[in-house]
Amino acid sequence: MLDAPLEPQAGAPLEPPADRRTALRSLARLAVHLGLLVSAVAAAASKLRAEALADFLAGWEAEHGTLTAQEIARAERDLGIAAADSAA
């Protein structure tokens, strides 16, 4: 019964009734599935951002020429990201 009181009755075991346990298990499974879904969506969004950046840079370089190592380093500094190759 979902409308049963939450407080344990005198002498009653300290665990929820079976239907509440079932509901809690269902909620726990749902939380796991939602977590996996959120992770999959985040990974897909990251991939799409990387592809969009690669497409943009390819178009820019086709119009303006290849980026120099100095331009890439400045962009990394301006964006606050680590250099892909510290030797460059």
C-alpha cells in the first residue's frame, strides 16, 4: 500500500512494505538508465562539436590558408586549453 504510514509501527520490521521496495527498485533502475542516457547524449554532443569545429577549420583554411603553429598556440592560450603538442 503506497498510502501506508512511513513511520514504523511498534514491533514492525524497519523496512518498507513490499510494494514500496518494488517502487524504490524501479526508481533506482530508472536513475541508472537516465544516467546512462545522459552520458550517451553528452558523448554525442561532444562528437558533434568536434565535427563542427573540424568542418569550420577546414573551410577557414581553404579560404585563408593553413593555420600556423603560432596561430594555433595563441588560440589555445586564448581559449584556455592545453596545447595538443607542447613541442610545436
